[in-house]
Amino acid sequence: MGEFQPYGAFRQKGEHLKGIFPLFKRVYLATLLCLVILLNACEVSVALDLKPNIVLMLADDLGIGDIGCYGNNTVRTPNIDQLAKEGVKLTQHIAAASLCTPSRAAFLTGRYPIRSGMASSSAYRALQWNAGSGGLPVNETSFAKVVRQQGYATGLVGKWHQGVNCESVNDHCHHPLNHGFDYFYGMPFTLLNNCQDNKPPELDAAFQAKLWFYTQVIALAVLTLLTGKITGLVSVTWKAAMCFSLFGLLFFASWFSSYGFVKYWNCILMRNNNITEQPMKLERSAYLILQEAVSFIQRKKHGPFLLFVSFLHVHTPLFTTERFLGKSRHGIYGDNVEEMDWLVGQIVDAIDKEGLRNNTLIYFASDHGGQLEAQEGRIQLGGWNGIYKGGKGMGGWEGGIRVPGIFRWPGILPANTVVHEPTSLMDIYPTVAHLAGGAVPQDRIIDGKNLLPLLQQNIKHSEHEFMFHYCGSYLHAVRWHQKDSGALWKAHYVTPVFHPKGAGACYGKGICPCFGEGVTHHDPPLLFDLSRDPSEAMPLSSDTEPVFHAVLKRIEKAVGEHRGTLASVPQQLSLYNIMWKPWLQPCCGTFPFCWCDKEDGSVHSL
């Protein structure tokens, strides 16, 4: 038995142990901190392992300056602004094209549209008809295909504008169901003024002029043939002559009657492969799209699911329901924007009410900038692109390609965060593939980058060094993110000719052209530093910028390297592919009198 130690002796020994406690405390706190970090990392890992639901919302023709969180104080967008407060806002989010069809092709595939043949070398840079044969090629792999392979239910509600058929009316080769979507409800084409009564036609006048020329040629050939047959100068049978004459008559009837039937042939709604409305009733289309989006969320809430909500708003003819009509401070366009914002809020509320808030990535953007030429008298019907020059269809000017970009994923992405790095709509492809646990195709070039590290602030800089800005198949501009210096150079090789009137658009020409007399070629290129001059107002020169020639030399090298990656592919927007073809016309009823209404008669208004 040890010797008894008096209290004083014990206290004296304790003095020697006193220095051990602070060390123990520090070790304890450090261990606790590591544990917290580890648990937090595990939470993120578990969240990703659970395969989050993904809701992508894309507006049509919305300008970056139309949204409150991007500086607008005349149009109310509280729901979109709230998404930005709860998530990450991108200030340099770039579309791969300034026009619908090519931009959306790039969004779906993560690739520049020129790689898939969705970039035109003619004046027609978007699909013109539901009955055209062009569209997103069947060998392209959309993000919907990638995530579906990982067990996701996939749905598209709203606008498609990537084609329908190839060779027959029922082959549906370009249809959403053939590109990875399990469910489709919406408009296979896009809104046109023709979809609404008492609006001026929106079809290209030059296109109509060409058709008139072709019809005259065929009429002349038919007349010559019949005259030759009657006079005996042409030795063909009457059967052959009459067949050729009938062909000419049908050509005339089909091509030119199409301009009177545009509303019936282009303005339709489909559910999967079936037409539900022909023509569509614009006054209830917003409600139907909202109803379908919410219904998909409710049906697939046990997940995982990907829902792409492709709004018809805010493309002309700007049909706005009575609830929002005349309520904004920015006329009919502002009314339409505010209605779309309400639709966004309803979809977000449906996600939150189903308990999916913390396991759903929400994304909101626009396919390109606002259309400056959209006017009715002195009333502006197109969007506002903020401080950025140009707009829809204008090649590489910032106003046509810089769009809003907002992500929300509570607990995974930091709230109320702003990212000023260059990002692209094409980045959605690899980001979505990563979140779903899939991989991007390895047999082709994917131009998008996974955004998750940047959104989570794990890296400081975007993975994009160079971005190439096409107008159709013509390279108009290139940006270079020089990360070490912080400079953001932009070189314009070609720019559209502006007419400085009103908003400063290509008045009298419709959408600005990509080539010909409507553009200006620059040698040397116009050079801007967007980090100092985001409005592209002050082009640099060798006199004002010491590294002027060095920057252009580096950009030119990047252009050469980029062009070396391009391969020849079939042109989906060739004149033949965009022509209206009677045998490809989706029709509910007896052609050419296509009409049906299969929607529920109990549809409510907004």
C-alpha cells in the first residue's frame, strides 16, 4: 500500500500537470473541428451520391437586363431574384449562339452548334417549319440521354425547336423522345406572330421571294411543256405532261398555301408523339405548361428526375394572360416577363412543397439576349440587354450572348454568391452528367465544363480560357480569359452593321445577317478588354494598349487550334432541310385542314 500523500503534496504535483490541460484543449478542439469538416464533407458526398433532382428553366429571348437581380428596377421579378439570393448568380454566363435553334442545340449537347451541323452558312439560321427535315442529329447525345442511363426520369415541358421528322411524318427522328426525354409536352416549334390573330406575319420576306421565283420557274416549265405537247414540238405522252403539270400545281399550292396555314401547321402542342392542340390556343398555353411541369414534379418526386422547363415566354407575340396584362411599368413586354417570373415561382414552390428543396438543383437562364428589332410602332417588344451592346442574332456582341444564369441548391451551393468568371450554357451538360453519376461521351469533343467546383467556390477561376462566338457557321468573335493578369480580352473579326436608331438594331433587315453587305470585317480585329469595358464601347489599338499585337497573336493561335478540331458534318439548316415539306407535316385531322383540341375542357385560367 503506497504512502499517504497529504493534500498539499497532491496540489504540488498538480502544479506540474497544469501545462498539460491547454495542450489537451487545443488537441480536443482541433479534433472536433476536423470531425465537423469531415461530417460536412460526408453530407456533400451523401447528397451527391443520392443523385439530386435537376430542374432546368430556360427563358426565350430574355435580356440580361430584364431581371431585378441583374439591375432592372422597372420590371418586377421577385421569384427569380429570390433564387439568386438563395444561390449563385453568374454575371458572365454566355450562350453559344445568339439565336434560338443553334443556342439550344449547344445547350442540349454541350458542344458548339457548328460541331453538330446546327450552324448555318446561309441566311436561315433557325428551323423555319415543323415540316422541315433538319434538326438535332440522331447521333448527338443530349444530357437527357446521359442522365437517363443513370436511372433518371427525364421530362421536357415547353419549347423544343430542334426539329421533328426526317423522312416521314411518323419517324420523329428529331423529336425529344428520340433524344433522351421520357416525356414531352409542349411546342415542337417556336412562337411566331402567325400564332396569334391580327399580328403581322413573321416569315422571312427573302424566303418568300425565293419561293415565288421557284414557282415562276416551275410554272414556266409547265407552260412550255404543255405548249410543246399541243404544237407537237415536245414528244412526251399526255400522261407524263399531265403528271408534270399536276406536280407544278401541287408545288404552288403547297408552298404558298403554307403561308395561310402557318398558324395551323407550326403553332401546335404535342404530348409525347401526339398532337393535342392544332392550332394551339395561346390564351391557355401558359397555364398548360405550368400544369404539366408541376404534374411531372409530383409524379416523379421519389426521384431522381430531370425536368427541363423551356418557357415560351418572352418571345413575340408576347401573349399575356389577363391577370398580368397592363400590370408592369414596361408595357406588354414587361407584363410578359412578370408573368414568366410568376411561373418560375410556382414551379419552385411545387418543388419546395413536395419536400424536394434540399435535394434539387434549380437552374434558370435565357437561350440568348433580347431582340432589339422586335417593335410595333414605337412600342418595344423585345428585351433589354443592360449595358451590353447588341442583341438577338448579332453574332458576338455581348448583348446577344450574355444571359442571366442562376443556380440554387440549398446546403450544397453557397447562398447569395456572385461569380464573375466566364461560364457557358454548354457547361450545363457536363455539370448535369457529373451530378447524375454519369460521364460525358468520350468519342467526341465536349466544349462545356463542369461548373460544380466553381459554384461551390472550390476553385477561383473558370476552366474556360477561350470561348468562340459564332454567327451561323461564321466565327465573329473570340474571348480570352487571361487568368494570370485578370484581363478578359475580346476580339471581333466581323460585326453586324448597325443603324443608330432607337435601340440601335438592324432595322429593315429583321435579324442581323452573318455575312455579306450587312456585316463589317475588321483587320486588325476590334479588341476590347471586357474587364475594363464590358459595354464594348472603346476599342483598343496599338497606341492605347501595349500588348495589343501580342494579345491578337495569342487569340489567332487559339482560333487555329480550335478550327483544327472541327470536322465536316451534314448541315441541318441547309435550304433543303429547312424547307416546308408536305409529307413531313404533323397533322391532327385531314391534311391540309389540320385541326384538333384534345385538351381537358376544364382548363383554368391563370
